[in-house]
Amino acid sequence: MPVPKRKTSQSRRDKRRAQQKLTVETA
């Protein structure tokens, strides 16, 4: 399993997670 060499910034990670959560909640 490939592992990202650079750790994603918190802002990016939170943004992505928030978007997913929204889609899940609305669905």
C-alpha cells in the first residue's frame, strides 16, 4: 500500500473531511 511521503496539511485534511461529512449527511 503506497504511503504519502509528505504529510497533508491540517487545513487540507479538515476541508476534505468536512466535504465528505456534508455529502454523507445530506444523502
